[in-house]
Amino acid sequence: MSHRLLLALLTPLLLWISWPSIGFSPLLFVAFIPILFLEDLLKDEKAKTLFVYSWISFGTFNLLCTWWLINAHWSALATTVLVNGGLMALVMVIFRFFKNKLGSQRGYVALPFLWICLETLHKNWDLSFPWLNLGNGFATRVEWIQWYEYTGTTGGTFWVLVVNILFFLALRKFRENSVFKSLVWRVAAIVVLVVLLPIIISSNTYRNYEDKGHGVDIVLVQPNFDTYTEKPVLSDEDQAIRFIRLANAQLDSNVDFLVGPEVLLPGGLWQHDLENHTSIQLLKTSVEQYPNLSVVCGATTLKHYPDGQQSSTARPLNNNQGYVDVYNSALLLQNDKDPVLYHKSKMVAGVEMMPFASVLKPVLGTMIENMGGTAYGLATQDYPVVFPSNDKASIAAPLICYDSDFGEFVTGFVRKGANIILVITNDDWWGKTPGHIQHLYYARLRAIENRRSIARSANTGISCFINQRGDVSQATQYKEEAVLRGTLKANSEFTYYSQAGDLFSRMALFICGFMLLAAFVRAYLQRVDSKV
């Protein structure tokens, strides 16, 4: 029992040490070896035994890497540990099923694709959580993964699992025949061909890559409003005034974009009457002073449905005055032009949307409201919106917080013409923990995948600029007021990933679907033969 438990706990320990923000990435290539030995050790035991040990393993992985979620609410951490850990454990059980029905060799071939199917699920369902997708683990080693411009982060997931499986098979072969020379040759071949060769190719690309496109002058503001004590009590006008005060230290007529964080204006702005809000008028003074300036910031906006109309996320107004949808929006303000809005598309389950609302809302709605979440959910939109500069030469993708964690989703903005990326976020919910650091690092992956420069404004930090190969510059300290100015290159060329999207995910779904069908057919034929 102790031997099994040790193997189960070694994998999450190695993954934790390799994960941003600790970031000793080489351990990713060996982190799955203990769980693979555990699965091999339990090959003659029931599937539920493998599931329990795997759940212990991957639940611990989720706990170690996302413990800071408890700062938002304990239920967020519990859901991640139980649900995400359980799904990862289920992958190991299906892997075992494939091995038993299709043969050991085909089972190991299937494992990387099974894991990618799980990551694909985590990008496309109501409990979406791509935070621990294995390809994200290299976010601290951008010089190793310049080829993400072809594969996206799923290529990194495939790389991690293939290397782990090859190392495991070499070690298992050594354990069976104890021929040390054979082990050395096998490990050396794996290291050189499967580990070092992609790193060498990527490092060469990293050294020789130069940012493309024309220059865009950007000012970033980090106003540092405490999410728990200041933002609930300060008016939108007070928050706009601090934003403008900080920005004025760097603004002049050459600035193209002035960028503020997510929900800079939290009070609720009616979309049909934006220009009459005092906070919007205050921001427009900056635009009028510098006619070429575009202001981009976050706001809570409201859409009114009179006369009984409503949407699936609309909530009733008091006094029977209709219904209202609440949006987490990005706002574009320009001189002599109507405001433009983009509404956050990727929502945090429980906090911003009720997962599986048709089933859970009648049961858990009141409880979630009492815990600080929303039973109605924020409204969203199904299409990207880009923000052009005044001269139309620069076109920004306005990503709001969680949006920036979904690689293929970001390509939609790029295909719509975005040649730079603006990330606006508020990472104060988790406090000074690894959460805000990991969130920053993941933005570097979007820069590489699309070869787009990124300007990132975070309410309490970390705000920074990121170039097209993923390098961070002018990073602020967490929990400080700051204003930054920098020039980024606006690149209009498409990468392969920007055009094709996540081919690894589609390939994994096809391969696993075919193998699952083959496994069930094989199991059925075995039952028929046993009866005969």
C-alpha cells in the first residue's frame, strides 16, 4: 500500500515543481513515469482501484498547483480537485481499457491522444478549466517552444506524454532484463531525438526571430484598486479619475492606445446610454485632448429588455421594469466616434456563469448566490470583436482575463484582423499567490502561437509588454500603482496555428473515437467467443 501511494504522490510532486511559477520544466519529461509504473503494478486489479489511486495523484496535482483558488472561494478549489482530478483519473482508466482490449502497444499510443481529448473538453464545456493543460507547463521556457506557432499548446502536451512513455518503457525494459547498456542507449536516443532536437530547433528560431510589423505606441495603467475593500465602495468616477491621473504622466499625441484593466468601471453602465455616464465623459476628456488616442478599458455594462423580453441569462429588474443582462465588457473610446464594446466570452464557472444552468440553477441557485457567485450568469457573445486604432493601421484583440487562456479561441480575433493583443485583467482575487504569475505566463503562449505582441494591463499586476517570441518586458510589481509606456510591433501575418487552429485536438478526437469503437467491438467479440 505504501509503495503504491508513494508512486501516486510522486507524479503530482514532480508536476508541481515543474509548473509555473516554480517552473523547473525539465521535470515534465519524467513526471508521469511514477503513475505509469503504478498503472502497470495494478494491471491485474479492478479498474476502480486504479481510479482511486489516480484520483489521489491528479487531485493532489490540482491541489498543489491551484490551491490559491481558495482565496476566491473554497468551492472553487474543491471543484477543481474533485472534478478535474477525477477526469484525469478517468483518462487512466480508459487507457487501461484500451491496453486490455487492443494490446499494450496500442494503449500507450492512445494515451497522449486521450489526454488531449480531456484538454479539449476543458476548453469547450461548462466547467472549462484549461489552466493545467500540460502544454502550459513550458510557459517559463519560451525558447523551447517556438514551434507552438504550428501546434499550439496541445503540441506541448503531446510532447510531454510521448517522452514520459518512452522513458517509462525503457525503464520497464531495464527492470525486466537488467541490461544497463541497453538502458543507456535507449535513454540517450530518447533524450537526443525526442527532447533535445525540438529544443535545439526552437532555440534556433528564438535566437533568429525578429518582431514583425509597424510600431504601436501603447500606455498601460495599473491603478491598483483593492478588489475586496476599494472597488466595492469607490464610485466609477473615482476610479476613472485615478486611471486618468496615472495615465497623464505618459500620454502625448504619439500614443495610439491607452489601456486600463478589466472592470475599471464596475458600477454598471447602460449600453443604450453609454456617453451620458459621468465616468465615460471623464475618459473622453483624454481622448479629446489627444485626437489620435484610443482608450481601451474594462467595464460592467447592462442591456435592458423592456416589455417582458429576456435572454437565458437575463435577471428581473425591480418593480417589474423588465429584465437586464449583465456583461463583463471591454470598451473602446475614440474621438468623435461611438463607443465600441466587446463582451467577455470565456466565463469562470460558478463566479461568472452557472454551469449546466438548466439542471443546476433550480437546485443550487440560491446557494451559489450566497457564496458570492451568480445563479443567472453574465451574458456573453459568440463572436470576436476587434478594436481598430484611429488610423486603422493597428487592430487590437481585446481579451478579458480568462479569454487569454484559450489558445484556439484567440485565433478567432487574429483571423478577424487583429495584429496586436491587449489583455485586460484583474488578478487581485487570489492575492499574492502563484495564480497571478501563472496567468501572466500563459499570455506568453498566445504571443508565440499567433506571433502577436501583447500589452497586458492588470488591476493590481502584473502589467507588462510581451513580444512576438514570448519575452516579457517592463513587468510591474504586484500590488503597486504603475503606468508603463512601450512600442510594440503590429504583425499582420498569420501563423499556421492562427489559420488552422488546434489540429492536434481534432486529430485526438478522431483517433480516440476510432480506438474506442474498436475496443468495444473487440470486447463484444470476446464475449461472444467465450459463450461459444
